Amino acid sequence: MSFEPLHLSSGGTSVVLEPHAYGLPALTYWGPDLGDLAVGEISALITAQQPQRVSGGIDIQARLTLVPLESTGWQGTPGLTGDRAGTHLYPRFTVVSAERHSNGETAVIDARDDDAGLALTAHVGLTTSGLFTQRLVLTNTGDDDYEVRSLKLFFPLHHTAAEVLDTTGRHLRERTPQRHRLTAGTYARTSRRGRPGADATVLLAAGAKGFGFEHGLVQGIHLVWSGNQQVLAEKTPAGSAFLAASEVLLPGEVVLVPGESYSTPEVIGSWGEGLNELSGRFHQYLRARKSHPQRARPVTLNTWEAVYFDLDLPRLLALADRAASLGVERFVLDDGWFRGRRDDTSSLGDWYVDETVWPEGLSPVIDHVRGLGMEFGLWFEPEMVSPDSDLARAHPEWILQPEGRLPLPGRQQQVLNLGNPDAYAYILERLDDILTANDIAYVKWDHNRDLLEAADALTGHAAVHRHVEALYQLLDELRRRHPRLEIESCASGGARVDLGILARTDRIWTSDCIDPIDRLVNQKYTGLVVPPELMGMHVGGPVSHSTGRAHTLPFRAGTAVFGHYGIEWDISDLTDGEYEVLGRYVALHRAWRDDLHRGAVVHADLTDPAMDLRGIVSSDRQRALFGYSLTGSSTSYPPGPLTFPGLDPDVHYEVRPAVPEEGHPGNGQSPLAWLQSALDGEPLRLSGRTLAQAGVQAPVLLPEQTLLIELRAAAC
Ligand code: DGJ
């Protein structure tokens, strides 16, 4: 069967696929919508894109196909590697059917190589927000085992792509951006941590020179998977540049017996004129999911940085009282409540309420919290086991380990092999039992170490792939049994931030670092894929526990206000002033959260690196809340204008400080005209166009201060 050229178009995006004589279709185009293309025009486009054959190479010029292989003349990173005990290394696929689905914007392409005994199905599609999605399914149609070594998905880059942006990091500093030139060769980011890792990039992006949040064509991909993985950017000597992603498979991890299939995780590509548009496509897509949290995100108090392991009942009850009086709606009891757990050296796996600390079970605290009108949440770390636990003593064979010895510990703990059916059944039963016996609305699901030498203790086989599948199954099953339960995915903060885990959970704990300076960076770059309502953002104590830096309460509270808001601070002995300010920000968040959690996230490209302007514009573009922060001293004094992206150019907005009680920020400077006007009850009215192009003068702030600015459409 010959494959007909295909033009998919949706949400402002076009993808064009063309037949390839020796394999799956070539990726002719991915990017801004090309409009309605008549059949003749698609052919003309395809002809226009045919590269010239050049000297010194193979007799057909290599093209980037959905699965580029040596059999198609491709000598870059291959789409598929695998073998039958060292043979059948070079499959050549022929398309046998292609079906465009009735909604018009997805297609399923089947290909086979009967000599190699392989069948491949490519699922490609465009979402209504213009994301390009791909997934592959490989089936062993032969008579003996076929081992899959890697199966990647490819996304062609626009010819203007010149710079790569990704993020790295570590515990307490995830999502630190890094940029470099896109040069010939391969730039790969690989995780063999059994989770994406604190250093993982949620997005690998490449774009035009100097692209920013507001300008420059940029494309990026995300792999929907919570285990070992690789994303790469590559430029070949023939000039083709692309992004690719795959699960990283360990030896023997995916061996297909005859008839068996391996499905890759989905990979999602987005593009934009600037990162604001690129991330907006992800946010719109996630918000359209049936499982996306619909009700207002409850303001949360988490006990961790408030009391750590000091789970003294009267202290917790006092904390709950104080929280409720401030407008908190969910109280989360963190680590330390289960049998034997007094610190982080023991007891993971022993998921029974500790009878010595809680002789009456958790009821005294849960009833109190519920009585105050708040929901109750509880911490678990279900995939982990402490060597010093009843569970490890009873079932050492449930611990992931190579033959004969334990891997090196991480936070004094080991990883439970969820792929072991007995271990899986035990964990499911323990969680289900506690969730059934108690009024628990929310689970904070932690995962505090990378996997090392992760093998099944009984078989010696690599176990990461299976472990991740079992984790997904466990989460799915718990959600089936407890449909109203919400789950937070935490992994020492943000070491497992991906859309695979977020398909089964309701938010991520974005970082264990709640220092607002570091959080501004972390939240900005996590937000490239994750919308704010799925990011836990908490107000910590006056001195950050992870950096030792001291910050004012308005700065701490004002930088967290955009996300799923919370408090992680011992608020039982606040001064009256602190109590009032914190309550004001909780109220502000609650008043704005519908817009914050549905609107478009925008970041301004300001030239001074110390100035940060970000905001959320309501979906009808009638309101917006912006946060202007100074993270160091500004290069200019006064700092210059703030221009506001994302507004409706034709709407006039009134511009005011969102927290007028704080009056003029800064260091005793003379009043700033527009701010003073607003404080006098006469806010300026400026069009979205003027605010985007000319803006307003930024007030002089002290370093490490935030001014929240609200914009509301003026009544005509
Ligand atoms: C790591 C998490 O990121 C913290 O928020 C806290 O839950 C601790 N684990 C508890 O051990």
C-alpha cells in the first residue's frame, strides 16, 4: 500500500508527513499552521522540501522519518535498535495501512518487516491546543524472542533553530535553566535514576537565536514517562535538526516473545512564538483532561517544615486551629505518623498508624481538622522500604537489588520492588486499608531516592520499567477505589515531574526549597509544561530552611500566590502583624484563584536579569494579576518600564497594586505617579496595547521584594 501525503492541522499547528520509499513516512513539516492546503499544494510543499543528493554519501539523501533507520539511508541516531540474539539488526519497514481518524487530526500508520518479524504502529496526532503527539507500538511477529534496546520518537526542528534550552538541577534546586548553541552532533539528557530526577528537564526546547518567553520561534518536547529516559537534540552534517525522546531500557528489560508488543511512552511536542505560547499549549491540553482538578484548589497547610517529626497532638491541633482561622482548607500531616517512625532512619514500609504515638488512631487529629471545616491529608512513601523495618525483615526479597547484596542506600532507605506481585499486593492493601478506615481526602505520595542497581531480587532481571508500570497500576487502582481522593506527587520535591505521574495525580510538590528567590526560577521553568494549579507553592518561615536566607513575608507570600497555594511554617506563634499579612495573602489567593488556575501564564522578557515580571491573564482577558519581583539590585535606578504581555490590546485596564495596604514598596523613595494615583483611588486606565508596548514605570523595590499588580478591564 502506498502512503498518501498527510497534512494534520489543529490549534494553530500543522504537521505534514510524506511517503518514504524505504520506511515510515518522512516528517516534512511541524510548526505554525500552513492553512488549508489543497492536495496539489501538499505535493508542491513536499517537492519543495526534497533535498538535493550530494557527493560522498548514500545514493538517496537521508530524511528524518517517523522511525529513521539505516535501511532508509539514515546515519544519525536511529529510531529503533533491537535484535534477535544479535541478528536482525536492520529492519526495513513497509507501510501497510494508514488511517486518518474521523476527528481528522490523528492518524494511525501500520508498517511491517516480515523478514525481521516486526510490525510497527505509529500513532500521530494534533490536540486542539496544537500539541503534536506521537507514540509507537512495536510487535514481535517472528518466531523467537526480540529484544528492544531503544525505540525513539522524533520531532523535526524549524530551520531557524539555533539555541537549545533545557533545565538541570539538584535536590533543593530543580529546573535551573541552561542554554547553548545548537551545533552539529547530539546533545542528550539522560536519566538512569528510575525517575526523571531533580536534574531532569521537563522540556527540551530549541529555537531561534535569542528566543525568549515573548518572542522567537521555539519548539520543545516532553516525554510522558516517570522512569529512565532520554531526550536529545541533534543536528546532522546534512543539516537536519531534530528533537527525540525515548524510555531508556536496561538490558533484558523489554524482550518481546512472539506476538508480544512494546508501547513507547507518548512524546508531546509544542511550539510557540516564544515560550509563553509554547507552554500555553501544554496548559490548555492538561486543563481539557477529564481528570484535571475542577474544583478550587484548597489552600493547604503542610506540617513538614512546621514541626518535622515532632508530631505532638496538642501542637498539631493548635496548628490546625490557627490554619483554619487564616482561611486554610486542607491540613496535611507529613512524615512521622506510622509505626516506629521517629526520624528518617527507619520504618518505611510499616504502614500502620503508630499505636504508641496515636493510641486512639489518627481520629483525634482528623476529627479536629474536619471539625474545623478543613480536609485532611496524609503522607506516604509507598515505593520505599527502610532496611530497619518489620517489612524488610519479613521480606528482604521484596527489595530491588542485584544478586546477593543491597544497593547503596539513599536517605537510609531502599526501594520496594512493586513489580513483585506480593509486594504490590501488600502496599495496595496497606494504603487501601488506611484510606478506607480514615476520612482522608489527600495523599502526599513521596519518593525520596534515586533507584540504583534496580533488579528483581528473585530473578536478577532489570526492574525499572516494570516498577514504573506497577506504580501507575497502583495509583490507578487506588483512584478507582477512592474516586474522590487527590494525590500529590512528591519526590524529594521535584525529582519526578512528568505528565505520566501527573496523569494519575493532582499536583506535584515543586521543590523542597521554598526560598522565594530560588522558587521564582523553579516555578517559571517547571511551568513550561505544568500549569500553576498543579504546582504546590507554599509560604515558608522567615528564614528559608534550605538556603538560610531571610525574606519578608510579603515576598514569600507574593511569589507563591500564583500556584496551588499553601503554608509550610509553624504558624502557631505568629505575631499579630504576621498573622494579618498572611491572612491577607490567603484571602487574595482565594479571591483570584479561579483566574490564576484557568488563565494564561505569561512571563515578560525584561533585559535586567534582576527584574522578574510574570502574571496570569484570565481566560476572557478582562483581569490579570502580575507579580513584579526584584531578585537582586537593578542595573538602572529607577529600574525602567514594565511591559505586560498577554493582555487584550483593545481593552482598557485599570492598574492598581493588588495589596494596597502595603502602599509604596521600596526604600523611602518619592511616590511613583501611577502607583500613587491608584492608591488615591484614581487608577490609570491604559489599553492592553499601551501596557504591552510602553508599559508603566517599575517602582523602586528593595532587592527581594515583590509588588503584586492587578489589571481589571475598566467599565466603559
Ligand atoms: C521529602 C519531601 O519533599 C518533604 O516535603 C517531606 O515530605 C519529607 N520528604 C518527609 O520525609
